[in-house]
Amino acid sequence: MYFLNGDRIYIKPEEGCSSLECQVKSCLQQLKKINSGKKIFKLNFFVDTKSEESYKNLQKDVTEKVQELISGEIIISFIAQPPLTCKIIVETFYYDYSVWQREFISDEFGSAIIFRREHTEILIGNVQANFSKNCRTNSEKAFSQLDKLFKIYQFPVNSIIRQWNYIENILGFDNGEQRYQEFNNVRSEFYTDAFKETGYPAATGIGMNRGGVIIEFLAVKSDVAKTSPVDNPGQVAAHSYSENVLVGNDCILKTTPKFERARYFELFSKQLIFISGTASILGEKTVGIGDPEEQTKVTIENILRLYSPEILAKLQVQNQLARFGHARVYIKNRSDFAAIKRTCKKYYGDLPVVYIIADICRENLLVEIEGKVILE
């Protein structure tokens, strides 16, 4: 990661690999070469699996192979979101081990690494709950495990500055209640008033085909770090949405999604803005319904507002060039891929982008984009 004096690399299978087994082998061979020159600490596998059994078997098999390839314990997530052009993509994170010390912790539900440097501690990890078909049950277990990890390292809840929430069948319903809304209710219960003074984390809430609930997190304790929420003046803050855009029965508690549109972070002379999962929403309403090209355009323009000169001036960022560092593009329908990719390239050119299929948090949203902005 950039603030750990490293970054990320996307590994894709070499051409000619057709089966999932062949593609996995190709990615792992490339991973071995990369690890010889960089210190890898985290891997995200975006995978296309056809059943819960094949997902769990792949998770077990690949984890064992990675442990044989890489010395030292690492964080691994298996996210059931099919890539658009292959069956598996590996997002590889590395850091500078000459600058940062690390400690690893793991159990059956999750894992984390704490990085230390001077008076700064950074906690990065994931938790997964995949033992129930009920989203609320899985969400409660995932946040319970998150709480356990934070207590082990003595990190307060409001130290989270970036969070990724992957939710199986995000738009589905359990006993009449939408699964994403149930997740939001559990998240609100977990957060309580912890972020009242600091603003919420930047976050992504996105669907996946299987896997229950996965929460990935980045938390910071530091005497020298600076962080603050970033708003888009063209959008209502997600945590301030009205009842009109929350799904569920009127008689049932419905809490808003607790995240900021973006979050500024500065540490050891490195400055960046975490861009939350962003979609074609103006005010609090979806724009460009049924039009993937228009939705992509509006989404990217929303992102551009999050590091506009006006925003940078408010953040008191001076004489810095802002550049978009990478993007994940989530696409609801495979048939929209060409239009969405074409529009992204108009704005971003050859920026490192990974395109994956996933349900977005509203039925009428066709695309969602997240990433980071580097200021240097």
C-alpha cells in the first residue's frame, strides 16, 4: 500500500489459460516471481466459482499453495466476484519491510497484521462469517470478530479510516428484510456513536455471489497522522439519506449506510484520499437509469469532485498534484462491460483498473467505482 511505502499489483492469468485450474496456476507462478522482489502481506482473490462447495474448496486449496510459495504469514481474502475477462484476478499488496515492523494474528474467522513505525500503528485485516444463510446473523458474527481483533490490539472502533463490506446476495431478502439494509442496521449497532467526532470511514458496500459477509478494514493509531472526511457537495452524505431511499418495511428499524464519500489521510509525508464506492447518484437519487454509459460518466464526475481544487483547498493541501492511483470498477451486467470500459478509458486512459461483476447496493445502479487519489 502507498502509505506503507509500497503499493498494489493486479495479477491476471496468462493468455491461453481457459480452465480455472490453469488460471490459478498461472497467477501463482507470477505471484512467486513478484514475491522475490517485494514483500507481500495481503492478497485478494476475485474468483468465479459455480457453487458454495467449489468456492470453499478453492479457498482451501489456494491458501495452502500460497503458504508454500510465500514465507511469512499474510492476509488472504476470497471474494466471489467474477472478473470480466477471466476466472480469477489476484490483487497483491506489498510494503517496505525496511521501514515498517509487522506482527500477524489469525483465527478461523479472520486475520490481521499490525504495522509499527515510530509512534504509529496501522491495523489491516479481514473477517469473514459464512456459516448462515441469514445476512443479519453473518453480519453480527463478522462485526463481533472485528471487535475481538480490535480489542486484542487495543484499537478503538473510530480508528477505522477505510472499510470494504462484501455481502452475499446484497439485494436479496431474508424474511422480508433486504440483506443490505440488515447489514447497515448491524453496522450502525456496532459503531454506535464512535464516529460522532471524527466522521465515518470511507467504505464500499458491494455484493458477491457467495461467501456470507466479508469485512476488510484499515485502522490507524498515530500521533502524527491526519485524517478527515471528504464530502461531495453534489451528493447527500450516505449517512444522512432519507427514508425514501432505504429499503425495508416501514415498521422495521432502518438505519443509513454509515460511511463518508471519501477520506483524506496523511502520514509521514504521504498524502492520499480514499475514494469510497461511488455510483451515479446526485442528491440521493439515482441518475441515468438504464444507461450504463451515462451512469459511468456521472460516477466518475462524482469522484472528480472529491479531489477538486475546492476540496483540496478545504483540506489545506497546497502545491500537490492529485492523480487517481487505481480503480476497481464493479459492473452489474456483463452486457454493459464495453460501454463502461469505453467511458472509463476516456477519463482515466491507461490507469490500472480491474473490472469485476457484482451487484450494486441499489437495483437501478449499473456500475460502482472505488479507488484512491495520491497527492504528491
